[in-house]
Amino acid sequence: MWDKLTHSGIGEILKENKSYAEVFQKINEAGLSGLFEKYLKGADLQKLRNFFDDMMRVDFSQLKKHKQMLFDFIEGKKQDEENEFLCPSITDVDYERFRDVGEESLSKGEWACLTLAGGSATRFFSNIPDNLKNKKSKALFPITPAGLSFLDVFAGEIIATSYDFGKIPIWIIIVSSSTSDEIEEFFCSFSRKFSFPTDFVLFIQQDEFPRLDMEGYPVVRKDGHLMWSGNGHGGALFALTKKISSKDKKMLGLSEDISYVELLSFWGLKGFVLHNVDNVLAQPLFPPRIGYHVQNDSYVTISVVLRNKGENLGIPVFSKKEGKFKIIEYSVAGRDLIYNSAFKFGHINTNLFSLKCILPDFLSKIRPVIYINKKVDLGNGVFVLTSTMEYLNHYIVEVLPQSKVNFILVDRDDFFAPTKTYDAEDSVFDSRKKYLKYTAKKIINSNYSLSLEDDSVLELAPYILFSEKIKGFFDFSHWKLERSCFFYTSCFMPPDGEEKSFSEGLKLKENSKFIISSDKPFGYIKVDSERNTKFDSGSFPKLKVGKNVSAEKNVSVRFQVEEGGVLIIEDGKVFQSDLDIKVRKGEVLKIT
């Protein structure tokens, strides 16, 4: 093999780099030498360097596993054959029974959010309008009518939790090579503008596996680079066992090498909630669900909904043959088969994990899955069929003590708004409607009478929506938004001596807009080393919207309130013409 390849430049490049020679040996030992003839025949030195640089990143033990699974598939070997599945016992939960336990755990700072934001979202970005194709990450796509991104929404929930319970949760964001720069840049800007504390935000890049062609070779592009694919959302569990990055060590002032899971334990955490970034209603920090997990001393709690027939969701079952819980792919159930009583529930990938299960003994036993026959372009219009291998986080239910595995049934209208496409199934517009519907439901469930006509939008900043304390500053009684109206506020703090920032009787007539915003709605936020969160009340932007304030048809009313500014709109004020005013820092503006 060496003599045969010397003419192509491989002999020369192996002599110049010892690491390349070691990789070359691994390639031969893995039975992959045929890829040189297939992909690198006649390659120049730069192309070969690109190839060997990429191969140095490859985990050959995982590659071997992928190759074997691919060949098993081609030979027709299948899992779950002749397996009888039973439906797990999953019942409705009285949330209020567990609220106090969850709130106590949050007040102790025992929880982190783990947001999966590493996906390339190829399907999503393939059909969005050109004017919206300015982002690489779906996490930053404007998902709410007011233009807030998915990450804006989850940041709002984290701040709401900090405000309600006094401790800021840790936020772990799983990124990929294609999304990391953009997301970290977003947080730099967001922190400066919003005063969001980023000392307890961790970015962890997920591992990637090379795509294999149908002969089991890593796929090589025309430029010599490999084609990579993320190692799946289960890879997030493995990522927590990595040593923390030098960047995080410096930021946190740490001198020793520890893993992320060790760092979380050092900070006093008991667990984390893993969720998809594109489910705007994931509500990872919902106190009763956390309370349910804590009360049951679970290692993992899997969120499920009642499954619609043919829905593309994983299905929790109990395998009679294996004597354990599993979450099987929807393809195993058969999308078009008669509804099976065992396939009653759907897994929505908002899962609670105890740090106790992030151990090598458990993680090493999680089985991967492969996906077959995705056609990819190598460059210059040359296409090849490929397979990818991934780990799925919920497969951990198969390897944990079964007494430590729990499921919780949640209302899909409140917790499930997947955004998979721009304007097809599970679209941006579907998710926006669900988000607004949930907002209205939260208001009505607080015993307020609220009238929203067709196409009207009532949007609250996420830290208002997800904070019980902050919602207490609003009196939504007898609010009415006529057709095609738009209401949004990111301000909420009433002036000193006032109990409410918004009063009863707000009325917006057809096609009017009423917007009150602030870049720093919490003023300046301070977090100490123990994650105790303090809000400087003197720097809050404050407002008082009096009773029975209204806007006439087609009128646009906009206020922007800087930190320390105060806006007062007196009772009965009728806005009859457009208005766009900025309330400066330290200014008190009264609208009569």
C-alpha cells in the first residue's frame, strides 16, 4: 500500500508530519485504506493536508462502531424485531402538589438549563425568504411577533427565575462548529444591551462524527476535508464529562482541570433540564415539573404528550422482552398503521437529568443510532449517499435503574411548539400562534377578563410571561384588543408607591399598536459568586399606565424607556394620533 500511494504524495506528507503517519496507520488498521483510491487519487499536497488534519479529529472507536452498524443495516439485521411493547403507566400530574418542592429547589440554585443549539437546521433554512437568511443558527431566528429569538425567550425565562427565586440558574448552551461563533457573538451584544449576567453561561461545542458512504468510508470533499455531522443530542451528556475549556477556566478563575459535570456539582447543582432550542414553549424551569423530579428522586424524568396518530415523535414503551423502558423511533411504530394502544405517548425532548446519572458506567452503555441514505454534495455537483451516527439522550432510560426512570405527561398546548419549517408543517407561524395562545391562557387563568379579536397580538416579554411575581404588576381586567391590533411591553416595574404598572380597561381599536420597550428592563443586574441575584431598583425603567387608556383606530403608540426613566400615562388617556417617544435616563414623563 505504501509503494502504491507514494506517487500521490502521501509518502512525502507522512515524512513531514509524524502525527499524519500515526493517523495513516490507524486508517490501515481500521480497514479504510480503500478511501485513498476512492477519494484522494492524484490529490495535491494541500488536499492531503486537509484530509489528514481532519482525520486527526476522528474517534476511531466510534468510527468502527458506525461502520459495523452500517453493514448490519445493509445485511438486513434489525433491532426490536418480534418485541412486544407495553404502554408505560403515565398519568396526569396535579402540578400544584409539586410546585413548592420545585420552587424550593430553584431557590437553592440546584438547576441548570441545557439548550441544544448545535443543529445545522438545513431543512428549516432551505425554504425561508431571502431577507431572513442572515443567520446560521435557528436559535437566533425571530420566533415571536415582536421579533424575539428562541434564545431571547429562554434568556427571559432564566431572568424570570432569578427574579422570582433569587438565584440565577446555570445556562449551558450546546453549540456546533457552524453555530458557536454566531451564538457567542449574540451573547456579547445581548449582555451589554440587556445587562444579562453571562458569568454563568457556558458554551460547550458538541463532538462531530464523519459521515460514511455506503461502503463504510469517511466521505471526503473535493478539497480533501471530511464531511461531518453532529453526534446527536445525546452527545450533550458526553459533552458534560469533558474538561472545561481554557476560556471558561479563565472566566471563572479556576486553576485546576475539572469536567463540566464536576463544575456543576461544585456550584451546588443537583440536575439540569435538556431541551430543544426550537421549542419556544419548552419551559425548562417550570417549577412543578422540577418538583415532580425531585420528589420522586429520579435520575431522569422524560416529558411526554398524548401522541397524535402518525406523529413524528419518539414513543415511550416498556419492552416485555427486555424488561425495561425504551423510547422507540416513530418509524418502528409505523406511521400509517392502525393506532396501537402501546404507542399512546410522544416524547418531546424536554428531559430532566440528575447529575448522578452523568457517569461513565451509564454513558458508556448508551447505544447509538444510524441514519441512512442522505445524499450530499461533495462539490462540483458530485453526490454520494451517506450515513450518520448519533447518540440520543433519551436512550439513557435503557441503562439506568428502572426505578429511577420517570415520565411526566404535560399539556402539548402549554409545553410543545416545535418549529421545524418556515411555512410548512410545524412552522414558524404555528409556533407563534401557540406562544400567543399560551400567553392569553396564562392571563385568563389568573382570573382576568380579556378580549382578543381576530389577528390581534398581545405579547409580553418572556421574563414577564414566565414570572409569577412580575405578572402581579399587571391588571388585565377588561382589556380589549380589536382586530389586527398589536400590544407588546418589555417594561413592567411600577413607580415607587404604586402596586401596578398596567391598570384595567386598556382598549386598542382596530389596527392600532401599543408598544412600551426598554433595552434594560431590569436596570443593572448583579450576581455574586454564589449566584445570588440582586436587582438595583433605582435603575429600573418604571411606568404607570392608568385605567381605561385607549388608542384609536390605526394609531401607533411607541415608548422607549431608558434605565431610571419613568413613564406615567394618566387615567382615561385616548391616543388619537401616532406617537413615538423616548423617555431618557432619569426623566419623568407624564402623558395627560
